[in-house]
Amino acid sequence: MGRIALNAARALALTCALGGLSGMAAAQTAPAPAPAPAARPAAKPAPAKPARAPAAITVTNGRAVIMTGLEIADGAGQVVGTLTRPLAAGKAARVALKGQKGCVYTVAAVFEDDSETEALQLDLCKDAKVRLVD
């Protein structure tokens, strides 16, 4: 072994004996860190309640003519809500839903100028506000 290699080996042995290691050598001889405490299991989410349409919705007439009729039907085609009086342009009214079940309803309206909306399939559980426009 060469003189430089022998001196390096002695220096390393002396450093190890004195406990003065640094860098990589220290990392190799340092005690292992204590294991982390076990994580708590995640709490189970509460069971989701079945979605239910509100007892009433707000209908806004966004057209320039009077709305003369409105029907809201459930998925089975049963009418569960109607407009009880004409609704002026730009005005809103609450429409009660009777016997509501589920979320998806069909909304159809008739206006003073004899125009009709297409039957709109709406999720009233997500949004209980309906705005009818041109």
C-alpha cells in the first residue's frame, strides 16, 4: 500500500475511533431514526343522503313577453308544479313542487306570444332556480 493510501486509512480509522465522522461516513454509521408513529386510519365519510328536490323553486321570466303557463313534471311524467298566475317579463315567482321525488324534472313554459319552450330536463337538486330566456 502506498504511503498516501496508508496515511489516509490511518486518518479514517482515527477519525472513526474518535467519533468525529462527517458527511457520508457519518451517515453510514449514524443510528437509524425512530420509526414514525402509525398514521390514524382516515375517518369514513358519512353516508350520503339521497338527493331530494326542494319543496319549491324560483322561476324567472327572462323574456320580453308574459309567461302564461308553466308545468314541471317528474321523471314519470307526473305534473308536480304549475304556474298559478301569469308572470310578467323580468319577474320571478316561486312554484311549489308537490310529491317531489328524485332530482331531474321536465320544465315547459308557454308565453303570451304563443311561443313555447322546449321541454327542458333540469336537475333541481343542484339548482332550484330556473330562468327562461329567448
